[in-house]
Amino acid sequence: MADDAARSVRASNRPRPLARHPLEIRRDPLKGRGVFACAPIPARTVIEGAPVVIVPEEQRPLIDETILHDYYFQWDDGPEGEGRGVVAFGLISFCNHSHRPNARVRRNPARDTLDLVAVSEIAAGEEITIDYQCTLWFDPQE
């Protein structure tokens, strides 16, 4: 009886793989890395809630001089480049830009997350794109 209980405890402490993640990173020949759906995603679904680190306004010029410039987001309302920024720790940072996006980024200050929300149904295998809503520093590929 004690052996069964000990085995049960050991089994419950073993690491288990997560269920298959609904997203994956793939390479697009024109845009580089991007986020793709592994399964259909219904419209209005919160695809991801990415935790963020808030970057104070006075530190944004420092971020602009690094590779993170291409991956951080505006946190505060107001003119582009003013106010605080955020670095998101999730796949949302790898979503490519589109003028016809199938998802949007929603700031969630109550949870300190950036939520990736489907604005239309996204098919399995389809790239998840967002509108960067800023002056682009590259020529967009649709």
C-alpha cells in the first residue's frame, strides 16, 4: 500500500509536456520569422496574453538603439514614440505586419499583458498578422 502511494507521488512529480501549442514560429521567405496557427482560431479569441515589462519613456531612446527596437510596443496613448513602451514576452513579438491583419494587439494594464486577439477566423496554417499602427521602418510584404 505504501509502495503504491510512493509510486503515485513520484509519477505526479514528473514533468509532463504541455498540450500541443496552437501557435508556432515559421520562416516566411519574404518576411522572415512569423507566427502561424496550428489549428483553426475563431474570431474574437484571445490567442495569447503576453506578459510585459514596461519601459519608462526616458529609456525608450536606449531601446531604439538596440535590436529590441523592432520588437517592442507603444504602451501609452498619445503620439507615436512618446510615453512608455513595453517589451512583450510571448509570441506576439514575432507577429508580422499587415495592412489587412487577422489579429490585433490589445493593451491589458490590469494584467500587465499585451493580448493578441483574432479579429477574423484564422485557419490552421495561416500566418497571424497585426497592424503595427506606426511609421514602418521597412517595406511591408503582403
